[in-house]
Amino acid sequence: MPARPSVIRGAKGSVARACLLGLFATGALVAMPHRAEAQSQTNYNLYGVPGLIDMPSAGVAPDSEIGTTISRFGNNTRTTLTFQITPRLSGSFRYSAIDNFDTVASVDGVYYDRSFDMRFQLLTEGLYRPSLVVGFQDFIGTGLYGGEYLVATKTVAPGLTVTGGLGWGRLASRNAFASTGTRPEELLGEGGLPTYDRWFRGDVAAFGGVSYSPNDRWTFKAEYSSDNYDQERRIGEFDGTSPWNFGLDYHFENGSQLSLYSAYGTEVGAQLTLVLNPRKAAVPGGLDPAPLPVDVRPRGSAADLGWTTDPTAVPSSKVALSEALEQEGLKLEGLDLTAQRATLRLKNNRYYAVSQAVGRAARAMTRNLPASVEEFVIVPTENGMALSAVTMRRSDLEALENEAATEMFARTRFTDGIAAVPPVEPGLYPDFTWSLSPYVALSVFDPDNPLRADGGLRLRGNLRLSPGIIVSGSVTKKLTGNLDSVEREDESSLPLVRTQYAEFSRQGDPAIEHLTLAAYGRPAKDFYSRLTVGYLEKMYAGASAELLWKPVNSRLALGAELNYVQLRDYDQLFGVQSMVTTDPVSGVQREIPNLNGHLSAYYDFGNGFHGQLDVGRYLAGDYGATITVDREFANGWKVGAYATVTDVPFEDFGEGSFDKGIRVSVPLGWALGTATKRVNSVSIKSLTRDGGARLDVDGRLYDQVRNSHRPEMAKTWGRFWR
């Protein structure tokens, strides 16, 4: 069918006129002068985005808020993760299950669908101006929920808001009154691609509604929906008789939301939304004891150099400082002490924020070093690598302890620690540590099952032969789980580099997750190196070499990594197997290449945003690039997304078209209120496929190096005095 011009057609009869009158009425209401009162809660709809019931609104969540919504409505179950990326921009990932939706892709009558949304606030609400939001629903997915909208919301009286909007796609399937061209109706096959050829094309329909909150706990809502649920009606699984929906929200004190709905005349729905904001501490103020105060020197004591002729003074100062640092969870690895300068080689075992470790070390130095020592140089180390040399004056510490941390930062100098670092004190190494803890391994969004998991115990061990030479290993014992029940069908022309994880789970019990020898070093100023050999991860053994260039004061870093790998035996013990894989369904054999690696660029954009670009060869031999963007918070939280596109055609890649996902890192100290370096990271992938797969080697350099450099420490310097 030839494309129609992208112009708006005339109204269609009385229904269209009624819709237009509704929009004009809404416009009149939003024009009433009333300034919105600050609201602590966000009303999320059945799609897990700010909205009324099934329709969106122009409400915007507080900056950085994460909302996780689980809703059930008719035969639809939707689970949505929404993140307020900036004060105006938000993104959502949704996983839906529709019962009795009998399509080719259904599993036992249940159709699983993955979709992404984006919303941007064009206008903020003012005295006369409504909030205005443009939204893209299911703009990366199969298009089942695909639609675009332009929606306005205005507070017209305390607690009373009015919403009116225009929808396209699915949001124009009921009582459309105009058109902006031709829009394809079919679903998008494998999905995973932006639906830009459909945006704001096709029929246009109006939607709207009102909400009233008599207090900060209860919200009553009513809406007119422009979604006719055409796809569901075609298969006889939806018979709603009315466009009107009614709902009730209850907000708990922590911001979570419980909702009940009456929808479309025949359906009922329920929804639970859990919210948190990474910027807000779970335990305000924390539970750690305050550090000891700076010990201010008596007047004139700095001129006393008598201790320099006492042969016991330096050893006794080292012992005293070492004991004081141990009380803070820090370790003295080396100390150079002269009449007016002390250089400390510091290992931080406790604090996620290196600035907090440096601050506590500096206070301990004021209390345990001779009074004539005026200049403190603290060199944080990680895996034996000297990172930055943080230089400060003792007199500044004494004068500024009760001032803003920024005052001390302005007087602190950062240089490369490679030339300043003292030698390691004898007797500290070798050093052995171990731990026993539970573990959970997840597989989500598999086409046959939305959630699979293994759980059991993990035994870890680390033997540090020297600061930069480490033997480490991890052994797991599965106690329960169903990861081994995955039955994969051949959907791509790639070797099976990741989709054999079910067989690894089936035979690997107990399993050696990794067993490696790693060497870290500083080959030159601004350069860092890593060489790891052994059983690198649960699927691959071999060798991995990495080189990183990262100046102390730069936001830019460049890296290179080269890996030689060998596929491990499925039992994950000490054997390896052929690099030729055989698909269990088709019987097709394909060879995994031994070599893979990447060139990487990292950049800190400021304002909490960080980007990474990796270009190179992936495990399956495909060539391409991965781009990652994270929003990072000073307390250690990270929320980001990545996408990998390689030379594998989308149809050969299989469902999803290309690799992409969301990743979230949560510092354990944020949740517990006590200092710890442990971080729990979760990657939410739409699917596990063989294209764009990377080696999962431990100890990559960038994150451990940059945490002690000036740009990163500037973000967390507020913890220097804590």
C-alpha cells in the first residue's frame, strides 16, 4: 500500500468531536493558575511508568529514582524497571507475560515479551504551564506494546491533577480522530531494534483523566483510555466493554505503592511498586564510629628534630601508626619517614570511597608521627600497584578539620604514585584470606522460562605471594536450582560460546569457578598492567593480558586486552575440551577461535555520567563494538545500559537481534550502613546469546585504578573528614 502523506486527516464523526472537546476541556483546566505543590510520591501505572491507570501522565519521578513495578491485569503480567536517568529523562525495561496468547512464540500458551520505553519532559510545570512529556513506548522490542504519546498534566487545586494527551500506535487503537500517515501493523519478528519507522505515524487518538490525593497516602484516579487491546481481542482474550478505568493507589511511608484497579468494564487489576533512590542513604549517617580527631601540635613543637638522632624513633612510629591504621581497617604496607616528610604506602581493606580511607589515614598520621613532619604523602595501592600520591600539609589538616571538605581538597595535590611509593615492609607477605558464603546464579528472560536460578555455597581463597602476585580461586557447590533445564534451539550461525551454560550447570557440581595466577604491575608512569593465567572463568581457561593508560588527573583512559582461551570441560574441574562446538538440536559443528580482545576508551563526562567504548573481537569470533553509559553516584551506586553490535547479521544473531542490557551495582555499605568495599552487581540481559559475548575475567584494571585518581576522589571527597 502506498504511503499516505504525513498530514492530519479530518475528524471522524461524533466520537472524534467528543475526544477533541475532551482535549479542549483539559486545556482549559490546565490553563487555570495553580502552582504544583511538592509531592514526595510518584504515581506509577500498569506499565510501570508515571501515569494514571493504563495511560501515561506527564508526571516525573524525582531525579535518580528507581521504580520496580509488578502488575497483573486480566491476562497480562508486567514487570517493569524504571530509572529517572536525569531530572527530565527516564528509561524503562519491561518484561511481560500474556496468558493464553497463542502465537508461534508462545510457550505453553504464555507469550513473553521484552520492551524498552523512553520519556522526556519537554516542559516543567509552572503557574499556568502544564508539565509536558513526550514518550516512546516499546520503542525497542517486538512492537506489541508499541506507541508514542504527547501528554500534559497540570495541578489545578491542592491534590487534584488533570491529564490530557495524544497517542499513536497502540495508544490510538480506540476512537482515533486523525492520522499522520501509514504505520505498519505487524509485530517485528525477532525484536530488539528501534522502531523509528513507526514513530508518530498512523492514527491519532486522545486519552486523559484526573487524579485526586487528599493526603500523601491515598490517590483516587479515573481515566479515559485510547487503547482498544486489538491484538488481545483478535485471539479472544480480551472483551473489555468500556474505555473508562478507575483506580486507587496507596503510598507507604517508604514511597512504595499498592494499587487496585477496575479496568475496561470487565477487568480488575492490582499492582505493587517498590521505589528507592540511590542518592538517599539506606542508613542516614551510617553506623561506623567517628574517626579520632586531628592531633594539633603544640606551638613550636614542629622545630624539634631531636627524634631524628634516636635510632628507635622511626621503628616505634611505624608500629604506632600501623596499629592505629589497623583500628580503621587500613594497612601500612610501607613508610618512608624523614625530618619533615612522611610517605605512607596504604592498603585500603574497608572503605569504598578512597577519600575516606585517605582522610582517616591522615588523621592517624597526625597522632602518631613526630611533630616536625609537616608534609604527608599517602599512596593508596591496589593489588600491589601504586596509584596516586596524595600530598597534603599537616598544618592544613590542623586548621581545616572543622571546615568544608572542599577547603582541604583545594590544598591537596595529586600526582602519580609510581615514583613516590615506599618499599613494602618485610614480613607482610605471603598473606592468605578465605571466605564461605551463599551464592545465586540467575538466568532471566529465557524464551522458555522467565526466571531460572541456581543456589548454593561458594568457597573463595586468595593467596598473595607478594602485593602484586595473587593466586585466587573459587569453588561452588550447588544445593538447588534449575539452570540445567534450559533446552536451546539453534537460532544463529555462531559457535556456542555462551548458550551452553545449561550443560555447565548440569555437570558442574561441585565446580571450580576460577583458579588463576595474576600479576599486576606499573610498567611506566601513567601505565598499569595485568597478566592472568589459569581457569579464568566457569567456561574458559587460558591467559589474559591487559595494559591501561590512565593519568592521575585525567578523565580519559585507554586500554587494550588480549586473551587466549580454551573451552573448559563441562564439569568445571581441571580438564579442557575441543574448541569445536556441536549444536545439540541441529548437530552443526562450529569452531571457537582461541584469540579475542579489545581496545577500550573510558571517559568521565562529569555530573555522574561515565562512558566506555570497547572495539574488537568477541568470543565467537565476531568483530564489533560495545558502548556503555553509566550514571554513577558518590556512594558507589551505578545504573547503566550497554549495547553490542557486531558483524553478525541480526537474523543470524537470533531473537533480540543484538546484545544489550542493563547493569546495576549496589555497594553493600550503602545497604548496611557500615564501611565495606564489597559491591553486588547485576546485569539484566534481554537474552543470553552467542553474539557479542566477552570473556568474564576477574580483576580488570580500570575500576580499581581510577577510584584512587583525582577525578573520582573529587566526587567522594565529602567523606574525607568522616
